[in-house]
Amino acid sequence: MNDVVYVEWVPAGTLIKVLVGSLSLLILCVLLITFTAGVAFQYPLLIVVLASPLAFVLFAFWNYRGIRIQVTDKELLANYGLFNRKRILLGDIVSCEPTKASFGRYGGVGVRYGTDRSWAYTASFSSAVKIILRKGKPFVFSSNSPEEICSIINQTKSVS
């Protein structure tokens, strides 16, 4: 059984929350205007057309609301939403270093491919951890405590 050494939840950044909130509010206002103007009763399909983007935006935000990081005595787990799960054996890690998840390198937040050929799970444009693997591309993920994660990974690797 794997003993959990470290767990962290990295929520989506403020910029993402503001953008999603603003877009949702805009779509909601358009929906309310169509109801109050009586247009929604004349064209019921319009409700579906307007409500679908709102549902999509809210689901996407809920799904990518943050990254769950877990380090056990054997592996590193990074979960970003329902569909993006990364499991790395500690023995496959060559090095671990703190870095920044910059817009210039990844072009945004989410599941990204960087200009440095790394895969990234970024929740904001701030602190992150870069994992260099024996095989495959480097993996980067947002973290509030990148130094602590790297220290734990390096200590756990040396004990194993």
C-alpha cells in the first residue's frame, strides 16, 4: 500500500474565475432579456441555444476548477478535472525543480503543450513544478509550494 506523503489542492487562478464569472453573467443576462421581452415564448429553441453555452462554460469551469496533487512513497499523482490524470512513478523522475507557468511558455491555462516541449497542467500563471522524466516529455504542474514538493520527491526518491 502506498503511504501518502503530500497532498495539495491548487485552485484556478483569479483571472480564470473573473473571466468565467463575467461570461456566465453575460449569457445569463441575454437569457433574462429574452424572457422579459417575450422572445423566449415565441422561439423556445432560443432558450436551448442560449442555455447550452452557459451549461458548457459552467461545466468546463467546474471540471477544471483546480489541480489535485498527491505524492506517495511510490508515485506522483496530478489530477486536473475528470479526464486529465497523470501518474508518474518516483523511480522514473530524473529531477524536480520549481519553475513558473508563464503565459509566454504555455499560451494560457489548462492542459497545455509548452514551447519547451513540456506538457503542463496549469491553473494560473504562477508557481509550478517541473518534472524531468527518464523517458518522455517534461511534465509541469501548478503548485502553491513547489519547493516543498521537490524536496519531498527528492527525499522520497533517495529512500526508495
